[in-house]
Amino acid sequence: MKPMLSEPTLATLINDERLAALAKALGHPARLKILLLLARTPGCIGGDIVEAVGLAQSTVSEHLRILKTAGVIEGQIDPPRVCYALAPGALAPLSALITALDAASSDPACCSRP
């Protein structure tokens, strides 16, 4: 029998908020495109991202702000530019959640029909 997910605690509920913020940050195709670009080319300059994504500078800046606020990316200021990179380990909690949910969903005992 597979282990069941534990009952929520205060720490778990706070972690749930963090996971929801991560999921929300990943919930837009342009932000996913930015993350894939950063995975392929670490240290991307903001202007390079704008060109690769094909959106207006202001739109890309907003997507970058959302990703940075969620802790998914980091930015290093090198005037007049900002270099962006994926934040190490930022998606590990979301990955662990997906792994736990995937393992739990593979146990059809609760939904089996006679």
C-alpha cells in the first residue's frame, strides 16, 4: 500500500501557499517560454529575453517580475542591464508535490468498481 499524504499542519498550510505561488507563476505560456530560455542560456540579458519571447518589453518585464517574486528566477543588475537565471532549487517543492500526487494517483483502490 502506498503512503497517504499526511494531514495538514500550520507548516504544511504555509508551504501550500508557497506551492500555489509557484504554480501560479508557471501558469502562463510566456513565463514557461522564459524559463525554458533561461534553462538553455543561463545569464540571459533582459533584452535577449524580449527578443526571444517576442512580446513587448513592458509585458516581458511584468512576467519577469512575477517569476522573480515567486522565487523562480534571480536577477543580477549590471547597469544598464539585468542578467536573469533560474533560482537553484526553487522548483524542488513543486516537483516533490507532483511526485507525491503522481504516486498517490497510481493507487486505484479508492475508485475501483466491482
